[in-house]
Amino acid sequence: MSLWGSPLRFRSLQIKNRILRASRSQPAAVEAQWRSLDWELEYARAGVGAILSARAEVRAPASLAPDALTIHGDEAIARWQQHVGRVHAYRCRYLIRLGLGQVARRLDQDDLRDIVRAFAEAGRRARETGADGVEIDGAEGSLIAQLLAPGVANDRPPAFQGSLEHRARLGRQIARGVRHQVGSDFHVQFRLGVTSPLGMMAAGVPHLLGWLEHDGIDAVHVNANAVAGRYLKETAKVPVVRGGRFESEAAAHAALEDGSCDAVALVRPLEFPPREVVAPWRPAA
Amino acid sequence: MSSRIADATLETFSTSWRAGWRGQRRYAMLTSLLGDPGRFVAYGTDGFIAFRVEGSWRADLARFVARMAIDGVELIPPPHTALEFAPDQLTFPDALTVQRCFDARLGRAAA
């Protein structure tokens, strides 16, 4: 059997094949919507091993569209529970992506403490929905990515600016906070933005990955090209899920076979309505 | 009537459905009906009776949760111990796993 159709075992989760369906990245100003979740059922039916949700906001923004996808209050649990339950019916796993968009104001210590707490609480809610895990969004457009970047002077407390260790502090605190809330047997993965090997090294991603592994993550999801993916795969102790610009299904196959990842997260080659990928769900005869 | 969910008859949820509780420590868990994305199966027990009831995620979930709240039932989140879906599994989590969760709760409460 090719790697494509073989099961992947994470520390506390197994998925039936190496294909994940990742939601479209939303521009920072556009919130994902609840109604978009119905589309995900088609991917579950097509046979993907797991679905990664669009970014669910862990805190209520100042203005929230009526249908915005959130997980910032306990009232969201029942809605997620229903969706996760429907996806599971196809023997497909479901991970909720927890995130916050970038902000255009100075963040102080209290803001950052509240943000870590909001992520941790969202993790607890995600577990209560019956989801199989969470993905912490630290890729482009996220607040975590904003703080990983050098930024401008005085847009954050000194402990969060300057060295990589300082800039990684928020992401690491979030990873530890989520892990503490969800317990040791719940899958937690981290999504990082990596475009090129040079960008990856400059951003200190290999160091950051090592720290996050120490903080308890079970997998990393990177939008990386083949070279960067292979470097991370060789460096990482946890499985690497590679997303990003696969121009065709053949390119995704190649990514799995060239050793640059343990699983692929696809959007483009599985456009709606999705094609069957491996062993699609069939109704009982 | 058995207190084991595996022995319970599968009922269909409706507005008139009642669990027939006899004990005060009441637990329930929602599970997916594998193969039917429109339906859930809820298991429940108080250590004296057990039930299995099927309903529609869209039409019945809110009413079922409200019914459990009225009855003073603790809805237990699904555990994360099952690594894979077994071929003959009917619900996720499966009934045995759910029963273990109930037993752990009832055992702790009784201790």
C-alpha cells in the first residue's frame, strides 16, 4: 500500500489515511462562517482521514458577524458537537483550529494573559464537543505569527519582543495552556507558516518547533515547500503535516513519498465537490 | 431493567420520551451513529437503569440536552481513548467505552 492510504498514528490519535482536508485560509478581516462547515461533510464522505476546521475565534472580537465561526463561549459547544458528530459518522476525524486574528493596537501583559486563558478555555470546549483534537493557529494572519515577527517598537511588552525566545513566548504559553486544559490524552497540534527554507531559518522555526515539542504538542502543520518540509521532517520529533500549494493530487502524492511529511493537508486538489480520495464512505447495502 | 447500556433497547427520541430514572446520580453521553451523519445515539445510566436513544442532530439535539438538564443529568464529554474506528463499531465512542466512563463516574460517586 502506498503511504497515501496507510493509517497515521499520532501519540493519542489515529487517522485512517494520510490525507487531511484543511480549510481555506481566511484573510485576517474575514471571519469563517458556521454555514461553511456543511461543506466539510462532503470531504468526510469522500474519504479524507481528518478535517481541520477553519479558524474558530477563541475570543469575541469587537464586532462579530452573526454567522462567524467561534468557540469563545460555552453556547458554541452544542453547535460544534452536532457538526463533529456528523463528521464522525463517516469515520473521519475532526480537529478544531483555535486562533485569533492579528490586532492593530498595543498589547499589554493583561491582554496577553487573557489571550492565553482564552485559548486554553477554547481547548477545553473543543474537547467537550467530541472533537478529536485541536490545532493552534500560528500561521500567517494569526496573532501568534504577528508576535513571532520582530514587530515595531513598543507594540508589546518587553518580555515578548526582541529575541526569538521572547517572540515565541506567546505561542509557547498558549501551547502549554491548551495542553494543561485538555489533558495529556487529547491531540494538540500547532500550525506554523513556513514559505521557504531561508524564511524558515530566519524565522527560527526549527528552534520554535523544538520548544513546542517540549511544551507538549503532538504534531506540527506547516505550509512549506518540499525542501523546507524535508528539513523540518528530519528535525521534528512529532509527525509533520504539510499543507500549502499542491498544484495537483500528484504533487501531494509526491510530497508523501519524498519524505517531506507524514501527511498532507489539502485544499486545492479537493475542491468542492470533492473527488473520492482513498476509500470513501459507503452507505450500508 | 438492566443498568448496562448494552442491554438497553434502542428507543427513538421524541418530546414525550422520558428516561425513567430511579437513581440520583445520572449520566449521559452523546455519540455519533456511524454511517448516518444525521443521527446521534445518546447513552445514559443512573446505576439502576440504562437507556439508548436515537435522535436527529438537527431536530432533537437541543430538546434532548434540555431534557437532560431538567432531569439533572451530567452530560459527559466523550473520552479520547479509542485510537481507531473498529469495523463493526456502531457508534463513536462505542458502547463499551461509554459504559466504562459511566462505571468510573458511578464508582467514584459511590466511593
